[in-house]
Amino acid sequence: MIKEIEVSTIVEKKVIIPAEIPDGFYEKLKEKIIEELSEREKYISPERSKER
């Protein structure tokens, strides 16, 4: 038995002002960025890091 399903998606754009962003969001964002940068540092060769 084959059934047909129709799906519709609505995309909404919203402008968020800084006052609407919770304070904890910035800390979580900072932690994620630091984590990602430290992961990238593992893959950079020592010669290349000396160039910086």
C-alpha cells in the first residue's frame, strides 16, 4: 500500500535585538568558539604556527 503525504514548510525571518538574547547564550557561544579553535590548533603543523 502506497500513501502520499504532502508536507509544507514555512520559513520565517525574525530580527533579534541584543536585549532579547539571554546572557547565558554569549557564554555558551564563547565556549563553543574556544573549543573549535583549540580543535583546529591540533591540526596545524608546528612550522605553520611559528609563522603567526
